[in-house]
Amino acid sequence: MNKARTLFDSSAARQTPQEARIKEKVCLTLAKLDEPDSSWLDANNDIFYITQFQIIDFLNTPSELPPWIIEKELQFSASKFQQSGFTGALNYYRAMDMNWELLGAWQGVKITTPTKFIVGDEDVGFEAFGRGDYIKGKAFKGLVPNMEVVVIGGHHHIQIEKAERVTSEILSFFGEW
């Protein structure tokens, strides 16, 4: 988590020009989420303050769209993000310190509600900073004891890329409870 904080905590990563730059390249930003070059995310690498770059600068640009999305759908999604921007998504990172503060009282409290965690094995968010090992490991299971982790071959938009499999996993979960 400290490496993520180092990466995202610089004031430059929170400035409006970043949002404007992402908004200019909406299609590219959305497409890059499914082509990670995670070498820079290796938990063993030293990460320095990044002030003039964005995360998308470190992701591969796909040579073609994946088979599960067509250009028309990508353009539709891009048009919606061009209207609204990425402010909502970026606010997650902006609020990180506040979330730590507000949720501090619950640190270590177990989540006992039955849970199914579905993720793509190539999702940049799953691969980053050793998060995948943590999610699949005993420490996370200790905090969420009634959780089943399902790792599916896929990327960030797993609910679209593997829609039938994700739907099947959700329905089987409902059937269990």
C-alpha cells in the first residue's frame, strides 16, 4: 500500500490538467486498461514520485481492440466519459487519506457477510503492488472469512470480457445463499 500511496499521493496526480489530459484521450485510456505492462508495478521495484506522468503512460497501447468489444461500443463509452470526465474515478484516489481516517475505527474488523470476489488475472489493479497475492492469501481471508476468490482469465473489464462466466459465478453464489 505504501508504494501505491507514493505513486498516487503526489499533488500533481490530483490536479485538473491530469483530468483534462485523460479526457482528451478517453478511447486510449479505456483501451489501455486491458493492456497492462505491469513490470513497473512489481511490488519489489522502487517507485518514485511521478509528477509529470500518468498511470496510462505506463500501460501498453493495444494494436487492436479485444474481441469482446467493438469500436462502436468503445466510442459510446468514450463519449460518456468525455461528457462526465474521469473525476469520479480519480476521486477514489483523492479520498484515499480521508478513507483511511474514516475507516480507521474498523481496522482489523472481520467482514462476515458471505462474499464472492471475481477478478481478471490480468487486471492491472489486481496485479499491482502484490495485491493479487494478498487477495489470494491467508491475511485477506482472515479478514473476510466467508469469501470465495474467483480469478478468471481476463482483464479490467471482466464483466464484459467474460460476461457468461461472471454471470454464472454470480448466479451460483446466489444459489448457495
